[in-house]
Amino acid sequence: MKNYGSENDFDEAISEINIVPLVDIILVVLIIFMVTAPMIVRNQFPVQLPKASSGEAQQKNQDLALAILKDGSFMIDGKTVTEEQASDLIRLAVAKNPEVSATIAADQNALHGSVIKVLDLVKTLGVKKFGISIDKK
């Protein structure tokens, strides 16, 4: 029978690792990432979206994220590009996946012509599914 209050307790090696604290820490870190990830993705483009009361939830599996800034410049997946570079990137995405979808975020102060230009570019290069980003009222 083992005596748990004796001095011999300190001489024994620890033969097992307690992983419960490690699992707790990993779960807390996972929760922090889950909470902060949408904020990081949302602030990817410096655009002020127009507000609308109607609209549907955004697709989770978007492939292309396009933005039109108020000065009329384009961004694709967080990088500022020219119209020719945007065409090349969209064409490449369609070649990789013919069912590619796009989400277009246009600043509320962007010119209507810039928005139409991007919509036309996306449609003519073969993107069949696209959505327009808004902020809910």
C-alpha cells in the first residue's frame, strides 16, 4: 500500500502528461480566432458600403473578392490592380474553376460607371455568379 504523505512521493518520476490545460488553451485561442476572423476579412477593403434594408447573406465559398474604391481604382483579393491586371486575374480564376463566384464591394461614393465597368468585365470573362456587398440598415 502506498503512503501518499511520505517523503518518497518526490522521488517518483511523473509518468503521465496532463493535457487538459493544453486543450483548454487551444480552445480559447480557437474561439479568439473565430471571433476576430470576420473583422479582419471585413476590413480588407477600404470601402464604405452603401446601406440597404434588403439583401441576402453572403456566400461562404466566394472565390474572388473585388472592390471598387471611391477614386475608381480596383482591388482584387486585397491588392490594388489595374483594369488589365484585373482581367488577367479573373480570366485565370475562371480557367481554374469555371464555377467561380465573385463578390463585388463598391464604395458608396464610387462612380456608377466604375461599377458598371467591373460588372461588365466580370460577366464577359465568364463569371456566372456574383454578388454585390452592402451594409444592412
